[in-house]
Amino acid sequence: MTRKMMIIVTLGALALTAAVLPRADAQTGQALVLAEQVCLENGVTPSTAAFEGCVARAALAFDRGQPDVAGRQARATREAREVCLSYELSPESLGYRQCVVAEVERALNQLAEHHE
């Protein structure tokens, strides 16, 4: 088999696998709309990495029937954003994105410990 043919077969197999496997993170349209709304209401700025993360986490919570969790996640995202900006990180930097993710996880872990 030639190298070109091997690449074509490999790419075809990958495409077929991707088409067959279900998406684990798919959310309903209604959950996404509610998630965007709750993130906006909690002061998370649209068109940012923080907003996209907030929407993804909140939509998953709405799909699970946990609107209170969605609200907590949105507030945690807003607070994480404020903390990371206080470190004078540029919102466009990888360090800022990593900071937001770490701060949101920390806040949500603390909330989970309090609810146990």
C-alpha cells in the first residue's frame, strides 16, 4: 500500500469513527439559551473564553434539571474572572484562561464541600 493510500484510509477511518460516536457534551437548544441568559445575568462577558466555559457548564446543569447549580457556576465564573483580572492577566492570554478555569474549579469544589 502506498503512503498516500495509507493516509486516505486512516483519515477515512477517523472520519467514520467521529461520525458514529455520540457527542458526550451535546446540550439541548433550550439549555443553551437558558445558560447564556444566566451567564449574562451574572455579569460574564459575552464573546470570551470565560463566557463559553460558563455556558457549557450551565447548559449541562440545565440539561440535568439543576438550575440552581447553573446559577452557582455562572457566579463562580464571574468571580473567577474578577480574581484573574486582579492579577493583571490579559484576558486574551493563555494564563488568564488557565486562571479562570482553575478559579472556577476551586470555587465549585468549595461549594460542593459545603453542600455535602
